[in-house]
Amino acid sequence: MKINLPIGVREITINRPKLHSFVCAAYPLGEGIPFGGAYVLPQQKSVELHLQEGPLVEALLHTSKKWSRVVSQVNYNQLKELVKNVDHTMIALQWNALVKDIVDGKLKESSVKAGNRNKVVIEELPPGKWVSETDAVPSFTAFMDHEVTMENLPSGMIRFLHVEQNMELRIIVPEESNEEVFWHITTVDPLLLLSDSLYYELLYGRK
């Protein structure tokens, strides 16, 4: 199930799927790393979403598109602790290997392995403050005619926002260390720059 929420909404009510458990994700920027959490107990009344759990939940959501029953039977709290023990940021893991073991019914402690972290050097970035979408990757300031070096980037796509110039830097780090890192700059989605009142006006028209 997918729901588009107005800007500023912090809480919603949904009908609980008839599954052993289910995972939830919220994408504050429309895409990228989500906030994540899970319903795991029959007596549980609510699900709190946390940015730290976003990468794990996203991996499970992608897997559930084809193997929903398998994912619903995963002990989420146990898996979350295994992931934290390997990487406390819960972002730098070998996700493909983990998902394979889940689908094959072979999930165990050794299924959770640390992923590669990479050094990335970028030249000729527009100067200014670039804000990371996650606390697991530091924000940085770029200066004119200076290259930017980022250490220990996890695999996957990491995004940085330059709010003053409405730009978004996307860095795609491959899971295999012998493959090249790719990056590009795009404009920020205009919806992210709207106030709540302008957003509602766009959705429902002027009243």
C-alpha cells in the first residue's frame, strides 16, 4: 500500500494487514533514504518510524514485492539487532546477500555482513553547505576551486541538498569495490520548497 501525505503530516491510521508482521516506510523527500519501522506484535498499537531503520525497511519492502509472505515471517526485532551489531548506523551492509538468505529461508547471524565503505573525491562542486539526507553520512561545505573528499561512504545512493541554490547532489556508490562511483547534480523537486498553504492550494485549488 502506498499513500501520498500532505506536507507536515506526522501521523496516520491504517488498517492492519492480515500478516504476522509488516514494515512501514516514509519518504520525507519523496525518495531516497526513508524513515522505517515495523509492526511485529499482536498487541502493538502503533509503529514509530526512525531514519536509522530506513535502509533495512527499504530492503525488506523491495523484497516483499515478490516474496511478501517470506518477509512477513521475518523476526524484525531480531534482524534489526543483528544489523545494528554489524553496523550501528544500519546503512553499510551487504544487502543483496542478506536478502538472498531471507528469501532462501536461511537467515542467520552470519547472513548479516558489513558492506564496503568507499572514499569518494569530487571536483568542481558549487560552493556552499551540502546537507546530507542521513545522520550516518556527514554533511560538508564545498569551497570554490577545491575538491571535496568524503570518507567511508556506504554503497547505494546518497543524496546531499544545497538549499540556497536548490540543488541536489546524488552519489551512487556500487556494492562492488572495483566498480566506479558515479555522481551528478540535479534541481530540487519544487514541491519540497513549498509552504504547507501553497501545497494544499496546489492539491485542492484556492478556496
